[in-house]
Amino acid sequence: MGVPTVTARPEVHAWPRRLADLATPCLLLDRAKLARNLEIMAAAVKRHGIALRPHMKTAKSAAVARLATAGQAGGITVSTLAEAEYFAREGFRDILYAVGIVPAKLDRAAELRRVGTDLMVVTDDAATAAAISSHALATGAQHRVLVEVDCGEHRGGVAPESEALIAVGQALGPLCAGVMTHAGHSYTCRSIAEIEEVAELERRAAVTAAERLRSAGLPTPVISVGSTPTALHARNLAGVTETRPGVYMFQDLFQVQIGSGAPENMAVTVLASVIHRRPAENRVVIDAGGMALSKDRSTASAPRDYGFGLVLDAFGRRSFGDAIVERANQEHGVVTAPMPLPFDRLEVGTLVRVLPNHVCMTAAAYDRYHVLEGGDVVGEVWPRVNGW
């Protein structure tokens, strides 16, 4: 017997739709909250007089990117070549692929440049830099490369004072387009003062590295920094040309706790349905588990632990107090609270919404956003790109 054909669920409802028309679990994006977050970051960056190159690794959506770049220089950041290819098809031409490239991906990068995309790539490795130069010589690809600098996160990058920095730059030669760094360790900060300090270290590392490359005769027109906390709270970005925050667009429970967002501005939630009730244990079970919420436990190290997400009612209100998804199996989320749950309002089939710990990880499970226009009205569907 052959494999049965799986057909898409028919669209039986006219637009706009209501939350009750949607299959759960699904990803909701509040348009007004998104707009507010974009305005806040644009204003924060504008005071420094530098470019905002929003990182699309969280949103992965051309519709979101168009809003995020409105009134800006138009450049974006991506974390995969699949994203770069998707955004290029959607008309974006200034793209930074901000993950260290490997030689096997250079043909894909060159093809993007061939079709008119000003793609920049990143390396911190002298041998890879030499491979990029060789590839450019062999194919005619005019690669533009940023040298990744470690400003304290100790994930990728060379130290700004190191000889390795000069070695990478010299291997690139005229392909060197500047430097980039990322203060991911700002996520460990627990006060605005700490974030401000990390932001200054980030700035200083990037500027120092650029000055050393220039002294070695290498071009460094781009000096790129950025994380959501440091972009929002940096006191001084002198010498920097651009910043690359990303999660600011949506916010999440973790960002709010480290001072990079406000609770009322969290724009993304997961819509789920109650599927089991366990009154004797003060629990309900929803159809959003680890596959729908992710198993990221970032708030476990934050001042307040929200389990696998904070549970709201269908209108996004905290009608259930401090109810959280305490346990996440593959397709089941077990919800509990320190106070008695209102089981009279949590019948099987009741719609709830879950605020994510780490929205980047949660959103990765979905191929689209259902865009909320207010209340329970869903006005549009915005596609997302996934994969590598």
C-alpha cells in the first residue's frame, strides 16, 4: 500500500478571523506591541547617530523586517544562509550573515552576491579567512568579511588586542570590511548599571580592534556591535557604525526581567487549548508542550522562574494569577499555580495564551504568525522562514 496523502487543513473562515477559528497550538503576534517595541529601539539607537541593523534571527519574517527597517538604513542581520536567501528573495539587499562561515558555504554566499545582495560574512579564523580570499580569487566573488571580535562572551571571536586579529585581517586583505562583536553576556546582567558597563566593554573591544586593523593597513568601514540590552542602554557608542539587536521586537519573560523590556510590551504568545483538568492537583494540561513552547529554561537563572511560560487568558490578561507551565512534555504542558486555579473558567477546550521564556526558541517551532489586531481579532498571517 502507498503512503497516504496528507492534505492541508482547508481555510474555511473568512478574514479577519477570531482566535476561536485557529487550530492550537499556534503563534500569535500583537501588531500594536510590535510597533511599540520597534519605536523604542529606533529612538534608543537614534540618540547615538548610528545605523540600526536589526537581527532577524528571532522574527524570521519579511513583514516584520519591513517594519523594523522603516526609516532606517535598511540593512538587516541574519543567523542562517536560508534566512539570507529568503530575505534576498523578499527584496532585502544589505544583509549581514552574523555566524562564522565555513568554506563549504562560500558558493551559496557568492551566489547571493551574484544576484545583487550585498552580503557580508564573518570569521575569526585565519585559515578560513585565507580560504575566503582563495575562493574570491578563483570565482571572482567579491566577498565582504567582518572579523569577529570577542568582547567578553567567550563564544566566538578573537581578542581585540591579539595577534590573531591581525592574522585574520591580513589573510582577508582587501576583503576585510571591518569588525563585529556581540555582548551576549549582557544577558547575565541584573541591573541597568551592569548592562551599561558591558555595553562600554563591547564598544571598546570593537573600536580597539578596528583601530588595530587600520594601523595594519586594512579597511574597516564597518564597526558592528549589538545585543538588545546593550543597544537599549549603552551610554556611549562613539566609534561604532551600527548595532544589531533582535529580540527587542517581541520581548519575552527573560528580557523583561533583565530590564530590556516591559511586561505590557511582550508581543508574542502561544495560543493553546485546555485538554485535561486535574482539580485535585490544582493543575490543567494544555496542548502546548516542549514542541510548541521549547524547553528553554532561561528564567530559571533570572530573579523569577516562570517554568516554561506564564499562562494568560485568551485576551492576554493575567486572569489566572501566577499560573505557569510547570512541566513540558512533547505535546503536553502541565499548568499549575501557587493559588487555586479557577476551574470554572478552565473547561476542556478553553483557549489560553502562554508568554514564552525565550521567544527566539519558541517561535522557531512555527512557520507563521497569526497577527492580532486587538482583542481576539486576527487580521493577517505572516510567513516565517526556518531551516539552514
